[in-house]
Amino acid sequence: MPTAWPQQVEDLRIRTRAFIRDVVIPREPVPGERLSAAIRSELQEAAKAAGVFAPHVPTELGGQGLPIEWWSPVFQEAGYSPIGPSVLNCMAPDEGNMHMLNVIATPEQKQEFLVPLASGAVRSCFGMTEPHPGAGSDPEALSTVATRNDAGWVIDGHKRFISGAVGAAFCIVMARTEADGTSPAGATMFLVPMDTEGVRIGDPIHTVDRAIDGGHPHVHFDSVQVGEAAVLGEAGRGFRYAQVRLGPARLTHCMRWLGLARRSLDIALDRAESRSMFGAPLKDLGLAQHLIAESVIDIETSDAIIAKTGALLASDPKAGSALSSVAKVHCSDAIDRVVDRAIQICGGDGVSDGLPLAQYANEVRPFRIYDGSNETHKWAISRRASADRARAVAGGESSRGTAVVRADSEL
């Protein structure tokens, strides 16, 4: 990877690279199994000792203090192992929740929720997705409601596919609220400890991926009473505040999985170096060279759009959030292709448990659905492009290069 970033970022990247390869990869579970809590805790302590823990978290909270425009090189190194992000405490959904809490939460909320989360002492989840016809790719369909009473708020609703919920200490719950005083009708985010009366983990949802601790179960909120201090941000403005989380979270998925794509290509390159067919090394055969070259192209273009989006999120979060939709669609497709080509190059071993590639395919395939399906993002991207062009025509200006960074209608 090029060193087009400050020296302190390069130093952290190199330390992270060595830690993942020397400490984490030897402790990876066999394909198809999850990382145990005990090993996760042990490796997190080792990451703290190595000075690579929580790269995105402010130093005052025990992290490495990287600004968002420099997350990618380090997150990619963490993602070279499917358990690396969990070990470094930069895995979804916790990483996105940490970022949002750091930006939005009150000092009291940070002390209660962010401090233990940033230290790795607890995990969290984000409760927005619901069973049909509730919120999924369309958050405006939100059906969970929160109603004011003398003690604060009562939350009622049913969430599904709540990643990380099993074993989580708290959930950031999105619920619909009515207009009240200066608060408009809309969505509101609430910080809800999972041991609150009325919170119940429902049926598990069995998926092909294993990297996210806590699975993706249903979660029920049955007359859950919370106080006024549970509101994160402002009542009625939850969708606006959620953009603080959603744009960067899409991009960090791209970073982590791109690291796994790099490892997949490395596995394929090692195979192409060591195997011969028809009297020649596999690496010298045109068909294998085509697959390798296409994967290099997918990795480099993904890396470039991640870097551009990260810089934009730092300078113009609204525009960066819009561009993160483009990055999410491109990277999720490209990463899937890289892993698939690596499997093809490795032949029968690629689809066996002798290599981890089949499990990598299971890990990256859901990314085209998670964080908003690619089709939903394409719909939003197209709408922005059309709206931008209409404005440009009306103003007599060129719209080239600006359509994808408009953020007039967010997901």
C-alpha cells in the first residue's frame, strides 16, 4: 500500500499489520465458527499492549485517535483477518455506535455508554430494522413508537436483524415520536440498556456470516420505560442524527472487507506461484493472469473511492455521506468478485475447508444487503444525479462530477 498519509498513520498501519499477522491470524477460529468471548478478550488486551487497539477512538478514551480520513489504511490491515476488527474493537456495529456517541452524546451519556464501549468492556447494537412492513431499506416505514409519559418515554416495537444484539449491553433504538413543543414529529434515537424491563431477545436469524459477535436476532421492546436522559440527540430529529453514523459505517465496512479481499488475492497469488498446469506455472497462464489482473483493478479502484470518501466525510460530512453510497455499492460488488476469483484460481481447495476462502465468500456476500441494499443505494444515487443535473441546467452550469456528492435526499 502507498504511504500517502502522515508518518504516524504509517507507523500505526505497520504495527497493526504485524499484530494481525503475528498474533491474530494464528488464533483465528476454524472456518464457520465464531470467535469465543474469552479469546476475544485475551486478544484485545494484547492489542492494547501493542498500541493498536481502537484506532478510531479518541486517545482520551484509550484509542489511537485517528481522524476519519486516515482510518482506511489501518482498518484494511485489521480486516486482513476476519476477526481482526473485533480484536481491535473497530467492528460493526460497535465502531459506528462509538463514532456517533462521540459526536452526539452528552457528557453523561458518553460516560455511561461510550467509555465502556470504547474500552471493549461491553458490546452494543443499533435497532432500526424491523419486520415488514416496518423499516428496512426504507427507514420512513418505521413502526416502533415511543410515547411520552411523566417518567420519560415508553417504547413499543419489534426489531429484526439487530446485529450484535446477543450479549450487547445496550441498544440505540430508533422509534417514531409525535410532535411535542419544539420537537417535530419524526424519529428519535434512544439509549436503552438491554437489561431494561420489557427488552427481550427474540428468535435468532441464521446467516452465512460469522464475523459479527452477537448474531442478528429479533429484539422486542414491550412497554419499555426509559427516562428523558435516554434520548440521543434531539427528539424528532433521529434520521438527521443517524446520518452521523450511517455514512461512515458504510465506508468502514468497505475498509474492513477490502482488507479481506487483499488476503484472498494473496492466497490466490500463492497458489498461482506454487501450482503448474499444462507444463507452466499457473501464474503464467493467460486465464489465471486475467483473474488476477481483474482483482488488482477491483482492489485499487475500491481503495481510491474509499480514500476520496473518507476525505470528504472529514471536510463535508453531508456530501461524504452521499458519496459513501457510491463507495458501498462499488466496493461490495468488487470485494465479492475478488473473493470469488480467488476461489476459482484455487479450484477444489477454494470451496473446501482446507482454505478459508469459502468462509470469506460467506462473510462478504451479505455486504451487498447490509447497510442498505445496493439496489436502494442505486435508487438514491440516481435521484441525486437527476436532481443535480436539473439544477445545473436551470442555472446554466455543468453538473459533471457533482451529482454523486449531493445529499438532498438521504437514505
